[in-house]
Amino acid sequence: MVPFGGWEMPLSYPTGTLEEHRLCRSEAVVFDVSHLGTVRVEGESAHRAIQGTFTNDLDRVSPGRAQYTHLLDDSGGVLDDIIVWWIDDETFDVMPNASNTQRVSDALAGAVAGDTSGQLKVRDTTAERAVLAVQGPDARQRLAAVSADAAAVGRFRVAGFEFGGHACTVAGTGYTGEDGVECAVPVAVAAEFWDALLDAGIQPAGLGARDTLRLEAGLPLHGHELGVGITPLNAGLGWVVGWDKGEFPGRSALETQRAAGVDPVLRGLTTEGRRPPREGQAVLRSGEQVGSVTSGNFSPTLGHGVAMAMLSPDVEPGDVLSLDARGGEVPAVVVEMPFVGRKP
Amino acid sequence: MRGGCGASGTVAIMNIPVELRYTKDHEWVSLDGNRARVGVTDYAQEALGDVVFVQLPTLGDEVAQGDVLGEVESTKSVSEIYAPVAGKVAEVNLALEDSPELVNGEPYGEGWMVVIELSDPAAVESLMTSEAYAALIEG
């Protein structure tokens, strides 16, 4: 177990990170992601509060859908990346990263303060539920033995289901590059639900595999590819910005950056051999530094090193650069992401 | 072995063969004449997690006790391996190039790392016995 954002989390189960990774790519695994926060936002003006707080445009989706979005500071830096579950017309579950729940709650509380309806409610419900992410090509088929309703939810859809007499929520989302769902279940039945998933042939997987899976899938991790000083545009996530909607924090900084040109930009790199590239390594072009690695590891699926790096904007896919690794320079090729699987 | 992540939580029941000698950095040594076979312990491999890359020294390298022999990288960390004894690197385990997972699967067997030809075989006597090593990790 390791400390993670105020939670004790398993880095791996006795199966081991590599086997857990393989099972997620070939069968089905479950991650306990209860450390993700849940902030319930309710009321007539909930839509307006979320629309004015985060970057993405809620009008691109509708009730019963999930949307990936960002909370920015005034300079456009990403304070958190978030999934919003639009439960029904006036009810949203906003799901920040573990250590950023307070930040996101505070930002939404600011919206409450500016609310004139007097009916907007923002409540941290993290302690009331567990969130279990069932991921992998066989995820839905095996989950169906536990709940056919949960297994049937569409990609980026949100729906209710019942387990053990309790109302639960499921979304067709995940962080692995595989098909799968995330289930929020009340703590009263969480352990029973977990056991039922294991009985259905779904193997538990820990933080180690979660990280290698998301890296192969080219998905950013807050604190690495996203953070203060890094905008969504730097991270190649311009699609997360609702340019056509109204004001939100960081908007004018993004407009300035968009006009001036984005520098640096996030790129994928692959290395030969098994040695894992590591965060912080300088990326060199003919001996000159053009950026640095934000995340890197051995890719269990590909059998060689993969990395994400913030690089100078004139670097193009196909360019051959090198990493300043301990013991010498390692060639690294710029590639399109994801490294494995389909586009997110 | 030093660096990277330490083990946390409770110490599982670890395999510590009595016939081997140990270092505080979690290397083991098996002496045969003047040849010392070296690897990392069961405790070390468990703490490392899944090993994905092992960097070994070059044949013929002369090493002093405590010199860096190589590196072990897992999905979560990088750790250095230190020479438990002084001498010349006489063999390296090339199988680890393609199958570093042997370090996890058979830390005292096929997961060995190097053989050092000792300049002074008596130096092994200065290393920890299995009892002393068990006491260290249960510490």
C-alpha cells in the first residue's frame, strides 16, 4: 500500500503490475478508484454553475452523459481535470482527482456565492460511495453477471442501476484505453459489489497498472502532463475548451495563448529497448534541449519504452530526438498518441 | 540495492536461504571457491515490484566493495545494485536482458546478476549471515 492524495492505495495486488496490465488489455480488471472525489451539484442553476466554472461546453452533451473538462486558474493553468456525470436535468456529479477535490469544491462554492436563485447546492459526497472501474475487452460481458444494467451503459453515457437494493450510478468511462465502465456504489454495499466482481472473473488491479495503462493510452495525469503553468492547449487538449460558450476562469489567457502560438506542446516518444524513460529527463535535438519527459515507463504491451514529453512546437512526429538518461543519450522517436489502442 | 521505493506495510514471509551471505542493501552472495555469485534478495524483488530492465556491468570490470554494479528498474522505481565484495566481473547474466522478470520469479536462481572473481575470498566472511539479514528486514 502507498499513500496517494490522502488515501492508502495498493500499488499492485499479489498478481503484480505487469500481469494486471496484461489482463486489462486482454480480459477484464477492476480498479478501486474511490479516491476520485465526487461533488454533487444540484439545483435549477447547476448547469450554469458548471458551465461558468469549467472549460468544456455542457451544451455539447445532455442529461445522461459524461463529459471530460478542466478547472483552470486565471493564467490558464490546469488546476484539475475532471469528469462530469450529468445524472439528470438539474443533478451533476463532478469527479475531480483525489488531492484536488477541495479545489474543485471551492470553485463550485464560488458559483453558489454568485447564485441568485438561492437553490444551488454543492456537496462533497466522496465519503458516501465507492467507485469501482471495470475495464478491459471482457469488462461488460463479465460485469453483466453482476448487473446487466450496469454492463449495458453506453460509452460516455451515465445511467442508474440497482445493486443489493441500493441505487447506484454507472458511466461508460475509464482511464485505460480499453472499453469499460465506472460504477459508483453506496459504501453499504461496496464490499459486496467488489466481491461479486471478483466472483465474476474480474481481477483486481492497482495504481501501478493504472499508470502504465493510461500512459500507453496517451492519457494525461494531473501533476505530470497537466498542472499549474500547463494549459489544456499545451497538453494537446484544445477539444476540452468550449470556445463558443461564455466566460470561465482562464478563458482570456487561453485566447492570448492561442493567438500567440502554443509552446511547449505535449508529444509521444518511443525508445528502443526495455529501459523505462523517466519523468524529468531532458529531451535533446542534436545536443540542444527541446523539452523534458513528463511521464515515462516500460510499455508492457509494446515491450519497449514510451514517454510523454513537453516539447518545442517545431518538433514533428517522425523526428528522431534523444533522452538524456543516466549513462548516456537514448534515441527517442516522436510518435502520434495513443501508443496502444484507440483514440480516447 | 538502494534507492527507489522501499517496501511498506507488513513484511511478508520472505525466503532467506541459510547457505547465502547478505548485505544491508539486499544483495545476496553465494561463494564457490573464489567466485561469488550475486543477486538481489526475495525481499528486494518484492519491494521493487515487477522488474522490467536490468543494467549489468561489463565483463572484466574491476569493482571495489560498495561500487555500483548495475541498476534494476521496475515499473515504479530505479534502484542501484552494489558490489558486495571486491574483484573482477567474471560473468553477467545475459538472460536478464530479455527476461528481467527472472529477478522476481527466481531471485536466488535464474535471476542472479553477476559472478565476481574475488581478490580476497575471506571478504565474504564480513557479510551478513541469513540470521542477521532476517533480523535486518524484520527490524
